[in-house]
Amino acid sequence: MTETELVERGTAGIAEGEHNAGRARLHPALDAASYAIGLLAECQALVRRGTNIWVGQPEDVEFALYLCELIQGTSERAYRNHWQRSFRRAPPDRYRRSFHLGFGLGVADRIRLIVAERQRARRDASGTGTSLAVVKDALIADYIAQTCPAIRTQRTRPLKADMMAVLHGQQAAGAVALSRPLEAGEDAAGVAEVRHG
């Protein structure tokens, strides 16, 4: 989509998507990674209790929701594998939440590297590399101001984390493939380039 097409669509082209609707609190991995997910998907992350709300262009919101499912599911599987290898019984909830927090932090670090590389590539290709992102951000800000001013963008109180669990979670995050899912007819080599920089 071009900058002109975005401007013509205006805020009418903005979509919202919810992940984990109805949860009492955010999944710790998504709580830690939500800002970075927003950067990669070029969406705004909002929070309503335990629900992640994504605001942006429809394809970007879809990508953010995909990343949420991927990160939450992979985090749960990595935690289950970790504690089954390391403990006889499931560790306390604080350990579980700390592991997921570490997983989210590890994913967020990897996402920031991908975003920095994407910005560098855009800057090299166009000279500035920011015009499309600036237009998207402005449209999202206008949409949020009009439709959902009371929804917060900040997360809740921090977790008193078990640092060993956080470190194990960060190590487990290294196995997540962070790329857009393939569409019919799309070239798999393009995805490999994005994944590996």
C-alpha cells in the first residue's frame, strides 16, 4: 500500500483486533513483547484488563494477532518443556510467570533488531524510509483519539520476577520464527530474508 492510498482511506481504513478477550490479566509473554509486536506489525497496542487490542491497517492488525498467537503458544510449550525437564512437579506460579516474562523480553529484543534492520532497508531504498510509517502512525493516532480515548496504552504493575526463570525464558525465545505467514503464491525466500536479516 502506498502513502497516497493510506491518506485517501483515512481513518476509515483503520481496523481493531482483540487477542485474549475476557482474560483477567495479560499473558506475561505478551505483556513484555506487546510494544515490540506493535513496532513490527506497525500497529498501536492498547490494553483492556487482560485483552491486547491492536489498532492499525487491517493487514497489520492481522499480523499482530498472528504474532500474539505465535508468541503465547510457543511460550506455553517452551515453559511446559522446560519444567518437565527441570522439575518433578510444576513450579510455583511466580516461576511460570517469570519464565513467560523472560520469553517475552527475549522475543521483544529479537523483534527490535528486525525492526531496526527494516528501517535501515527502507531508509536505503527511499532516502528517508519514514514517510509510510509516519502516515500510518498519524492515522492510528487520529482513530484512537476519535474512538477509544479511555483505553490505556500502559501496562500494569511489574512482576517480582524469579531471575533464573526469566533467563530460561529468554533463552527459549531464541527459537521463535518471527515473520509474516506465507500467503498463497508468496515466495518463501522472501520470508527467509526477513527472518535472517
